[in-house]
Amino acid sequence: MIKIQNRMLQKPLLHPTTKDLAKAAGVSRATVDRVLNRREGVRKDTVDRVNKAIEELGFVRNVQAANLAKSQSYRFVFALPKSGDQFLQEIVAKIEEAIDVFAADRIWCDVHHIDDNDPHSISAYLSSLTSEDVSGVAIMAQETPQVRDAIIRLKERNIAALPFISNQAPLNADWVGIDNSSAGATAALLIGQSLRGKSGSVVVISESMTSRDSMERRLGFDQEINTHFPELSALPSLETYGNEERAEQILKATLSANADIVGIYVMSSEARVPLQILDTLQLPQDLIKVAHERTPFTENALRDGKLDGLVAQDAGHLVRSAIRRLKGIVDKRRSAGPQERIRIEILLRTNL
Amino acid sequence: MIKIQNRMLQKPLLHPTTKDLAKAAGVSRATVDRVLNRREGVRKDTVDRVNKAIEELGFVRNVQAANLAKSQSYRFVFALPKSGDQFLQEIVAKIEEAIDVFAADRIWCDVHHIDDNDPHSISAYLSSLTSEDVSGVAIMAQETPQVRDAIIRLKERNIAALPFISNQAPLNADWVGIDNSSAGATAALLIGQSLRGKSGSVVVISESMTSRDSMERRLGFDQEINTHFPELSALPSLETYGNEERAEQILKATLSANADIVGIYVMSSEARVPLQILDTLQLPQDLIKVAHERTPFTENALRDGKLDGLVAQDAGHLVRSAIRRLKGIVDKRRSAGPQERIRIEILLRTNL
DNA sequence: GTGCTAATGAGACACGTGCCTCAAATCAAG
DNA sequence: CTTGATTTGAGGCACGTGTCTCATTAGCAC
């Protein structure tokens, strides 16, 4: 912590510069620069002397001046799927908001939509990027070998790559998104807690179970149900494949086949279609319904009591966090403070 | 949104400078400077010409260079209460984390503890600040006339002032913290939902009901209970005055006087003492307990099942948001994008 | 000592903006 | 037209750092 009292000391030097550093270490500014920017050809004890001076003076490099000198600026791209509904729209909207806010920091963002049905198209796009054009990419895409390779190659070309919302798990701890297993568990807890001992079965609706995100959510959901709510049983996942008719069909079938349904978990990020279908069906009033992500639709559903809880990740925070993280990677900040973890939000009627 | 295609246009000028602006507007750099910094003595049509050029070129002032030129740096103080328990400690810890992170942006933070029992001491402290020493203050203090006046005087002296966590309500819409009425309502909803129709009364424990924050929480809590959970009745607030013995006394008395207690709401930000006392008493197992704020203690209580839910505001976000907001005020950014609203977090066992 | 290499110093220029001074141009009123 | 005020231009210096070049020094082996 910087104390105001420091000003009273002998050599206060509120903001020491490289010049002060040079004087204190008894070297020239050129050498200070060599140490600061880890250039070759400096004897170890000289390096130590400079580092000691840095410590003692509490020198902090003026990044603004440094960026100015390097005329550094950042150009980031969000690579997002082409298809998608309201959640994706929220993300895009937040990116556009962020563009204005971050412009002051010389950060420029762009959105690029990739055909998520074609694994080749994304890797082709990523391969086309030059470090001249782009300093970093936030990638929202399902985990495939192609994408993994493309990400590795991006890094080789000195372009920051950051899995975004959709995790590329074992590849990198560095990503922005929530822990989907906990998210699933949270949905389960919400349902279980609201049912308070009532027994029955719970419907789980998903778009597809092939993605890592879906599997993790399902895993977390089941584990929580099995461990803490033995009176509930989770039915096999219904996969809609993004097809509205199919969704209606399988939902109707499941509901009529199971008379003891007490809860519904809409697991996919895009909840509008399943919820709209559910709305047309005749369901018991006290059914507990939980979905993911805050969108205009789910928000209204929550307000109207058509939904009991939402497990969400804040779109604005996701976007801003991704941008800051990308900047951190480019700046090679090691100790950029705590990783700004994206929290799993629980949204009820009262805390919208 | 900035499109990459712009590069292909006639005059791409990725990052136009004031020089480019001058050329485009057909004026000198001096005039551009006069317009940008709203100095006197420029004819209106000249101003318009420059502004038009700004629009057309998409000029964004390089704040880094500007700050460098002004050798601008920011010195913020967090004025926090002296007394306090784990929540306050969390805040202080997050401030210390933030100090490292924001140092790169020439932002220096300090913590100053004020005697919260003496309304004069805080106003005395605030009055002692000079715009030389300090560019902004985040103030966590109960709303009193003295504090209100001190804040107004701070602004007159060109020091940014920002109510922090504790709101100074009608004075200023600009503050950092949660909507306490919604926070209270959320606690009520959590309790009500988990009780699912069970009837009985709910104990409300507070440190003191004199602060605006407490009153708002209580109001929100009651409203939610009355509107949506008529089977529950909220008992009058128990005020501990931060006194452990008194707390134990009144808690025991209330618990023995009311046999139908089904829930407990610890309303104060510091939940440790009340919860520890509750732990020593013999309470029914299925009592629902909800408290505020995430601290090491409440976190463990949640994990151990000694607590069913937490209504919290993220300490790290509070701090970072306050710093960014203060910077925004100093920079006189009007359109700093959306106000980064502090969300009311619901924490359950699964989303810690 | 000589010669060679590695290490260091001295200095200059650039980055984009703020802020200053002084001169020149423009304008309005008489 | 002149006069005086208002508006604009030209230019320079500063901010702190990065990145060159070239000269100088220190250290080492022989």
C-alpha cells in the first residue's frame, strides 16, 4: 500500500522514472532499459543492482508512456458462431458497448461470425489472421481437433488466443467462462431446494449433448441430484438439435410418458424455444422450471412466474473480462492480479 | 463497430491524430486543441468544422498520451469505518489487490479508516483533503448531514466523491453498491421459496436499524414476504448494536418466546457473530438461514450446511468498480458506457 | 603489455497530446 | 479607410519510455 506519509521521506519521488532508476542504480538509462525489457548482454550483478533500485524506489513502469512510444494498440476479434438466438445477441450487444468504452484505451474490437457447423471454416478463418491485423482472438466454438490446432498455431504466430464461454478444456487453463459443472449443480440445487422433499422426476432439455459444455452441465446436475436429492430422478437428456418441431415432439412425448414430473431443467444457453413450447402445453402449476442465461425472454419469463430461476453468466462481464485478459496476454503481464473469475449468477425474480 | 474493411478505404488512417484532424478540418493544430479542450475564443463554425472532421475520421483522443502530457495520475482514497469484521476485511484485502493491478494505469489507492461513531471525525477528515493530494474519495459511511455537507464541499474543491457500499441516497445517483431493497427482497424470496408453503415466523437480526441500508433491506424483505409468502410472518428486527452479549440475550429471548420459528435472516453485513451465537443454541434442523456477504466465515457456513443461502455483493467488483468510476469522474467522461451495476449475488453451496 | 569481445554509456529521435507564446490574419464598428 | 478586438496559425517544449547508433570502457586470454 502506498502511504501518503511517503511524501515526507527524504526522497519522496512520487513517481520515479527510468531516469531516477538509472541514477539510483548508478548506471545509464540505456542499461536500465536493457534490464527492464530483458535484453541480452547485461552482467548479472548489474541486473541485480537495477532490480534492487526498482524495489527501493518502488518504480512502476508507465505503461501509457511505453505504449505511446511503441505506438502500441490492440485489435481484438471475437469469433462467434453464426447461428444462435438471444444469448448470442446479448453477447454481441455487450461487445458493441465495450467497443466504445475501451476505445479510450486504444483497444479496438471486432466481431466475426463463423459457421459453427463447419469445423474447417473456423480453423480457416483463424489461420487467415496475421499478427499485423489482429493482436488477439476470443474464440467461442465447440472443442474440436481443428480448433485446438488453430489455437496452437495462433499462439505460434504471436496472436493471443482465448477460449470464450465455450471451453477448450485440457488445452489451456486460460479461458473466460463459467465452470459448467458447477452451473449444472446449481440448477439442480435450485430445483431440489424449491421442491423441498417432494419426489418425482425432472426433465432435462438440451440442444445437443455432444459439446463439452453440455456434458459438464449434465454431469454436475446429476451429481447434485443424486447426492442431495435422492427423492428426485433426472430423466435422460432430450436433445432438440435446434429443431423446433422435433423439440415439441419429444417434449410432448416425454411429458405424457411420465406422470410424476415435478421439475424442468432447460440446459442449453438458448432457452427461448423450449420455454415457448412448454408454455403452449398444459403443465401442472407447481412445476419448478430452471433455465440458463439472462435474455429479454428469460427475464420476462422470470418476472411473469413462468420460470423459477436462472443460472446465468453476465454477458457484459464475460466480454469485458475477455478483453482485459487478452490485453493482459499481449502485455505479457504475469501478475495481472487475480484472474477475474466469471461467477455463476443465480437470478430470481427479486435480483434482476 | 470498427470494421477491418476500413483499411481498404481511401484514407484508412487507423488511428488519426490531432495532426490529421487539423489537416482534415483545414485548421491548425492549435485550433484543434482549442476545440478538443473546450477553450474559449473559437468561432462556432470553426468548432463545427473540427467536430465534423472528428466524426468523419473517427478520431479518438489518445488518453494515454494526454495523461502523459499532463503527467496526470490518480490518487484515490477509500474512507472506510474503523470498526467492522470480516466483510470489511474482505474489502480492504480487495483494495490491496486492486492497488497492484491499477498501478499500471497510474492509479494509486489508499485506505483511510474513520471513526464511524463520530460523525464529526469523518467530515473533518474529508475537509482536510486537498485536490493536490487526492483526486477522489470513495466513502463508506452512514448518511448524516455532516457527511452530506462534506461530500458537497469535496466536489466544490474538485475532488471526486463517491458513496461506497453505504448509500447517501437523495444526494447523488452516482454511487457504487447494491440496491438494498432488492437485496432484502431476495433474502425473503430465498427463505420463502425454500420453505415452500410451510408456515411460521422469521427472525430478522440486524446490527442497528438506524442506517438507511438497514431500513431499505428490511423494507424490501417485508414487502416480499407480505406479497408472496402470506404464510410467513417476519418478526420485529433484533438490534444487536454490535454487542455480542446483547445479541445472545435477545436471540435467546426471541427464540424461546416464539415456538413457530421457521427461518432466520441475518440482515447485517457482518454475519459472523450472530451466526456463531445461533450455532451454540439448539435449533430445529430444518430452519432456513440466510445471511449477507461472502466472508471466510459465511463461506464455510454455507459449505457445512449451517447456512442455506447468502445474498452478497462481490467485494472485488465493488472495489474495482469504485476505482473505475472515480477515474471516470476525474476524466469527465460522460459516456463512459453503461454504469457497471453491482449485482446482487445469490450464493448457494454450489456456486461458491 | 596487445588484442579481442562483452558490457555499458551518451545521445538522439519518436510516439500523441497539452499548454504556452507570439505573430498574423480576419472581422466588426467607427 | 482605420482601429481595435477577436480568431487563428506557427512553433516549441514537456511528459516517460522504446529503440536505435556509435563511442567508450571493462574484462579476459594470450
